[in-house]
Amino acid sequence: LPALAALAALVALVLWGAWRVLEPTPEKRLVIATGPEQGAYEAWGQRYAPLLRAHGLQVELRRTAGSADNLALLRDPASGVHAAFVQGGVAEPTEGADDGTLVSLGRVAHEPLWLFYRQDALARLRGGQPPVRLADLAGWRVDIGPAGGGTGALLRRLAAESGLPAAALQPHEAVAPLRVAALVQGRVDALALVSAADAPLVQYLLRTPGVALFDVAQAEAYARRFPFLQPLVLPRGVVDLAADQPPADVRLVSASASLVVRAELHPALMQLLLQAAQQAHGEGGWFHRRGEFPNPGADLFPLAGEAARHYRS
């Protein structure tokens, strides 16, 4: 009996040690910070939720102002946020990228900078000539969105390099649909959005009469200056072939959206998020082919080890 008791105690000790070394069963709850109403991040979250719930997870989608808000929530352990979509270039590399708190599960989409403007503003502000450089928007009222979003952070960096006075860039805290309404109704001259092409508001503005899309003639130069950017082309007719919209190729500059998580997140939950990302982003689109996303690219935060193993196999 003493020998059996000692053996049982040894087995219990080994099992306890294995449980400590290996990961325990994960919590079956996941909080994902998305983005503003009717934006791409919110739409992605709504795709992820049923895929994750099918595995028995409780999923909470937390609406935010955008990437800057998402990063702040991820960095705050008390927020309860486990994962979020984050735009490349929204933070400087020195802003906590190397402290090990956050890791990336990879890039999930292209996020072009869409700069829409009212065509009647050309006659009033530019003698009918379309703007060809950001500096040409001096004196315009350019809505760059809320402080917690990624659009303002990106556009300010580009404007500083392009000679566009900061006074032209006007932050607005209103929700995105109201900002779009302000452009359509003429209360602002231009509206900037950093978003995937399938965002409902982007799709709406591409089809709105009297609204034009800024052609970024210096897209290649911006991509050489800022490593997190890349040039893209919106092909002629891709919005509406029958109406030939747009009537010509439009050059754009694009960041990438990444799925970022807290490094302490259980590996099993990381795997479920990666599987959901594969289904949510795997189809082709205007700027990418089928299977191009998600991919192991990482803009600011290092790729999680679990993600590296996922992409290898």
C-alpha cells in the first residue's frame, strides 16, 4: 500500500507538471475589436463570429473608432479584448512593437486610401482642374475621420511629406455614415477613408453621382518612402462594367490590415482565428487573387509562432 500510494502521488505530480507545462484548456470566450459602423472591420467581424461560434465559443464584437482605438484596447489588459484588426502604419515602430505584448496572425487584406471629393469643388477651388497631388488640396475641407481611426494617422504622414498644410485636414468624430452624408450634402469638400474595397460606404461612394475618386499619381513614390504602403490600381470598369465605371484606371496607395492578438492568447484560440480568417478572406477581390489572404506578412508586430506553424502547413 505505501508503494502504491507513492506511485499514485508520483503520477499525480507528473500530470500536474504536464498540465503546467502544456497549455490548459482555453477560455471559451473571445472579444474582437472591429471598427466603425458600416466599415470593413465591422463586416469582417460579422463574418468571423458565426465561424468561431460553430466551435462553441462565445464571441463579442466590440465596435470602435478604428485602428488606433483597437491598438489601445489590445495594449490594455483590463479591456478584455483578445484580438483586433489593425491597419499598417497606424503606429510608429517605437510604440510598443517590441515589448512582446502583441503579435500578428498575418495580413488579411489590402486597405487602400480612398480620397473622395465633390466634383463641384473643382470649379470653386481649382478652376475645374482635377487635383493631381495632395498639395493641390490646400484650402479644401478634408474630413479625415475620428482621432481613434487609422485614416487620420496615415493622411497626416502623407500630407507632411507632400506639402499639404495640416489646416486642410479636419478630424470629425461623427460616425462614418454621417461623415459620408456630409460629403454628399456639400458640408465638406473631400472625405478620406482607409478601408478594404468591400466596405459598404466605399461601395456607395464609388457609385454616387457628383463624387469623384482622387487619382494618386505619386503612389509609387509614397510606397518607396513608406515601407508599409504599396501602390495599387483600381481597374477601369471594375465597379460597373456596363456603365464603364471608373472610366479609367485609378492609382491608389494602400496599407495592409493585420489580425493582431495578445501574445498570451491560448494557441488553440489563435488556430481558430486563423481558420476563420482563411474562410473570411480567402476569396479573390478587386486587388488580390483567391488564396492571397491571409498571409504571413507582418507590418509592425512579430508573427506569432502559432501563425508561422499554420502557414508552413
